[in-house]
Amino acid sequence: MYKEIDRNIYTTWLILIVFFLLIVILGYLYGEVTDIGLFGLLIGLFVAVPSVLIGYYSADSLVLMMAGAKEIQKKDNPMLYNTVENLAITAGMPTPKIYIIEDQAMNAFATGRGPEHAVVAVTSGLLNRLEKIELEGVIAHELSHIKNYDTRLGVMVVIFVGLIAVMADIFWRSGFRRSDSRKRSSTVLMIVGLVFIILSPVIAKLLQLALSRNREFLADADGALLSRYPDGLARALEKISGQANMLKRSNSAMNHLFIINPFESLEGQRIKSWFSNLFATHPPTEERIRRLREMGG
């Protein structure tokens, strides 16, 4: 467990560096395929530095705002508060802040840059439709994400994936208009720049996906150990993946944060294709359920 936590901390900084470099390179190449030259590099640096700071310190607040989550106190929902508090004590970590998303869809996520600054958010649909033992499985899963520092990485990826996609789109459109007037750029460099601008959102997305899939398996296993009842989480995953309701306020940049991708189910049918599976933010739910039930014997 401690090895996984150390690995996550190391991976967080590695991903920070990779995204920082992607943004700076995007700015530099934009300058090389337009008329602004090295000013493009300054643009990249100007965007990258505050993005790292915002991603580290404020991304969780942005994610909660995007999800429409509202903080609650113990008096607002004693059952939920006690569930989170008891499991946090068992896990040996501070009780995170608790938020509720008013939505009939069943889902949950955790966010924050570490156990001392963490949040657990659940939908009202989850509270209304899960049994207590199933809710405990979901909360234990999310607390495991917090303890393993998955949440720090997850919220920063939200910021960087969205930012790189926006920058690449802006640069792509303006680059085509002005590249002919850029006399001192070589044709090869211009082509490389345009290709990188096109591919950078894909690179960012693949980094996001590679990180999130393995972390879900680990959080499932840790959550099952924490709640001491693997079948509770397994039953919760079955209900969530088979629901007909879809989250009203969902964004593709933050889908990897949820316990199950909000777009994975509709009218009880999983949307499957080779393309959607390739870019899935989570491992197959059926596989997650199978592993949990094997843990429970």
C-alpha cells in the first residue's frame, strides 16, 4: 500500500512535468508556424505556470463547481456523515468534507490534493437508491482514492486535459490561416508543429486514461478491505452501471473522477464499441465486479 502511495506521489509530479512541457511546446510550435516567433514560447510559459499552480491548489474547487456539488454538515444528513466519518477513522485519515449533488443519477467521486484537503461527493440518487452496505462500499472506494493520492492527480488532469484541448484547437485554427506568411520557418518544422498541435489533445487524453484505469482496480480492492464486505461495493457497481438516469452536469474532462463513467450506461445498456472501449476512462465494470466477488470468496 505504501509503495502504491509513493508511486502515486511520484507519478503526480511526473505528469505535472509532462503536461507543463506539452503546454510550453504547444506555445513554441504555435510561434513557429505563425508570425509571432518566440513570442509563442512566452505564451506557453505564461499559460503553463499559472495552470500548474491553479491545478495544484484550486482544481478541486473548480471540479465541485462543474459538478454542481453543495457542501453539507452532519445535521443535514447524519447517516451519510456518520458513514464517511466512521470509515475515515477506520482508514486512519481525517474526515473529508462531504458534498451532495442534487441529481437522480447514481454516482460519486472524491477530489482534493491529499487527505488533509479532501472531499467526497455523492449524488442524491445514490443516497436514495443504495442500501447502507452498498453506500459504505462506495464511500470506502472513494476514501481509498484519497488515501492513495489518486485525487490529487485526478483533479490536475481535469485542468490540463481541458486546457491542452482548448489551446490546440485555437492554435490549429489560427495556424492554418497564417502559416503561409511565416517565411523563415522551414516546411518540415511547420508540418511537425501542426501535427503536434493536432495530436497533443490525444496524447493528453491517453495519459488521463492510462492513469485512471489501474487506479480504479486498486481503489476497489482497498475499499473492499476497508469496508470488510467486497460484495457491498460489487452490488453498488451493478446498480450504478445498470441505471437509466444520466448525470445532468457531466463533463468529459472529469469523467475519470467518478466511480463509474457517467456516460457508460443508458437504459441499463452499456454503450460498447471498439472505439469507446479504447478511450474508456474506467476498466470494464463486469471485470471490477468479478474481482470483488473473488475477494469475498
